[in-house]
Amino acid sequence: MPPNNQFPFQASTAPTPSSPPVVPAATPAPIGSNSSTPQPVAPTPKNPNSTQNTLLLSEIRDNLVIMADGTFRAVIACKSINFDLMSSREREGIEFSYQNFLNSLTHPIQILVRSQRVDIGPYIDRLVAIRRAQDNMLLNVLMDDYINFIDVLSQEANIMDKSFYIAVPYYPLGDITNLVEQGKGFFGKLMAKPKNSITKIDTATYEKAKDEIKNRVDGVTAGLFQLGVQSVQLNTKELGELYYNVYNPDTAVREPLGNFENVTATYVKKGVGEAPNATQGGVL
């Protein structure tokens, strides 16, 4: 049954002379009809306050992060070195090498040190499972003491895990144009009106950005190698995991992202057009 506001116009209804003529409303085409007249579709209103509009990135592909303003980013993960255990001569060499590395850069970089509290819960759950499968009484007592010690230590001490990243940007319009955005300040960007514009990049700009980013990443990794710092560029999957962990710090530890390449489940996609009619051999 159609809704109450979509009943067809009754032809026997005649307008009175004192009332304006009644214009029949447009009725929707029945399912399975051969009418070729396109039905108007109301545009879906965009919510300017949606979560997607607050994200600064637009897409991740080919080991690159495409920002909402049309710029590009590459992220390099770095392994830390123990600077405190080095001798004074080794420290001097590291400091001079780092100074030369910064002076050799012809583009801006961003150094990110991310501190994240280590969740001991999964490790304790694993110890409890091993303890239940143990038949030795002495080992069970020792494991109980060890589990209690780790639990108390994790609650009293603030155990942190530090990760080090370097973001390499590329601006298609030049690095000088970024100074205008930096001059707005934090509150200027925070109070700015959200935009629903779609990021559009042509093929030539995208290919040039890939080559330029590759050259910049190679230069940064070579400079870090002179310091004795091992580094590697994050691929597309690793970038997705990084942003997932940053935006979901609490649930990312318990619910990590899976490997979507091994997923073999089928999915249902919405079809185009009207559904077939049962009289024409279709299924309702």
C-alpha cells in the first residue's frame, strides 16, 4: 500500500466555482513499469558538522596521504638510539651529523614523538591462561606472584611506549604558500567554517607529487642513516593503522585492524534502477 500522501488523484472530483482548480499530484511510477520518464531525486543534504569534515586528510593511496587541501604527506618511521650510553666523542659526532642533516634539507619536515601508555591487560590475560593450563603447584604459585607483581607495577608506574615519525610534505603550489595557512594560528583554524568541497587532483600533479615525495623521502632516510638511525617509509596499510591508532587510542589496543587482503567474505551492493516486477520473472 502506498503512503497516505501518495494516493492517485480521483477523476470524479470536480472543482467548485468558488475554489481554485485542483491540480493532480505527480504519482510515482509503479514497480516494473516500462516508463522511461526519469523520476526527480532530492539531493541528500550534507551535514557541515559531521566527523568526516573535521578530518584533515582526504585519502590514503600509493604510500601517500592526500590532505583535504590538495597537499601530500609521506610518513617515515624511525628507530630510536640510546644517546645516554654513548661516549662524549660519539655524542659529539651525532650532534654534528644531526646539524648537517637539518642544514641539508631544502623542504620542511615535521618530527613527531608519540607517547602512548602500554596496556598490560592482554599480557596478563595470556599469563592467566598459561597458569590455568599448568599442573605444577610450585609453578602456579610462582606465576601468581609474578602476575600480581606485574599488575601492581602497571597500576603504580606509568609505563609509556614512544614512537618516532617524520612527516615529509609536498605542496603542489610551492612551500611558500603554506606560510599563509600557518599565519592563521590555531584558533583561526579551529573557528573556521567547515568546508564540504571535494579534493580534485589531476594526473600530472599526482605523478609529479609521487616523484617529488620519493626524492624527499630518499634524502631524509639517507640523512638519518648518517646519524645511525634506521628508518623506513610507511606503506598504505601502515598509514591506515597509524591514523586508526591516533584517532582511537583506547580501542586500537584491544581491537586492532585486520589484514583486509585475506578477507574472503561476500558483500551486498545496492543495485541501480527499479526492482523487477514479479510478473516479469523477477523476485519480489
